[in-house]
Amino acid sequence: MQVQIDSASDIGQYIRAIRKAQGLRQDDLAAMAGTSHVVLGNVERGKDTVQIGRVFELLRQLGIQVHLDLPVDVPQASPERP
């Protein structure tokens, strides 16, 4: 299922809903993602200052993939990867 995300709060609400649907407690998911339950709580509340890398790791642990819908006038270039 694809959903539109417009804010950090949107991401947090989906993370919380999927975590609960998977029967995970906050401290369990946080440990799986290598972060703290405080960080996870901040993400779930939509706090804008959470490190994006932590958000991506939480998404990964829940099996959520992120795709960008780029404008058609953007050249077909791939980002440089380390």
C-alpha cells in the first residue's frame, strides 16, 4: 500500500501503527534499530529534530520501504553512493 507523507508526524503515526500491528513494544523496536525508546517516542510523536538516519533504520526494521516520486523534468541521474 502506498501512502502520501507530508510531515514528520505522518511518518510517526505510521511507525506507531505498524509497530503495534506487529506486536512490538517501543523498547523492542528501538533495540532492533540500535536506538533508544526515547528516540522512537520522539519519532512516533513527529518531532522534527530526530536524525533522519534513525528514522530510516526504524522504517527498515518494520519492513517499510521509502520511494521518492521525482518530478518528470529531473534528469535521470543516480546519486553518488559511498
